[in-house]
Amino acid sequence: MKLSTKETLEIFARYIGKHVWIEDLRGLNNELTHQCGLLKGLKEDAILISYASRLLWMPVNDEATALYRYKLLLHPLSRLTEDIMATANSLPASGFISQYYVRLGFDMPVFIAPDHPGNCKTVAELDLADYRSPREILELNYSEAASTSQTSIIL
């Protein structure tokens, strides 16, 4: 399902302070394909990412999706522990529970707009999140490089 820039940014806004996977789709040989940074903010058509000791505004629009893919690095709900659930259940209002889980970085179902087909889907189901760690994402650079540098000889 293709989300608009506005819808994507509304989902990302819930997860400010969480890791973001930046995948460079251009396939340039001198740059790493997979990077991770922290989501620091957003504006009408971009996300602010703290990356390699600097802040970068990365565009999130139709033109940019041909160049980059962004995914939040979240935790699946299956990783909720008894302690986390007990803390959530002790909050003063039940409406705070999902906000608490989001703040901890768990992938929660979203509401986009009335009758929207993306309602009640998790961020991962909308293809905006991944459950791997930043380290696992960065290791993709080296596993892909190793697989492309191998040659086979047919005798």
C-alpha cells in the first residue's frame, strides 16, 4: 500500500528519537547502501536524522522514494515482557498504554484516517518498519559486498 508523504510523516512523528534505517537505492559503489541514524524531527516533506555526528534533512516524497527507503527500527509486540505490560497496566488511563509502548519503540497498529485501508496495521505491515537492530542493518553492507565480490569459475 502506497502512503502519501503526509501519512508517512504522521507515522514517523510517533517515533521521534528511534533509529531509522536509510537504504540508498541508487547503488553507488563508493557509498554504503545501508545506514542507521536517529530520527530527530520532521517537517512537511522531510525527516531530520542524526547520522555520523551530523544532522541531515532527508526528503520523504515521491521523488525521494526512487533514491532512498526509510524504515523505523522497532520491536515487535511479541517482545513485550511481563514487567513492561505490568507498568503499562498501572498507568492512570488506559489510553496511555499504546503511547507508552510507542515510546519504548514497539510497533503498534496505526490510525491514519477514517476508512483508510492502512488503519489497524502495524508500521511494519505498512512497510515502514523493520525488527532488526542497527548493528544487523549495518552488517548488510558487508554481507552484500561479500556476495557481490565472489566470482564463480566454470570449468
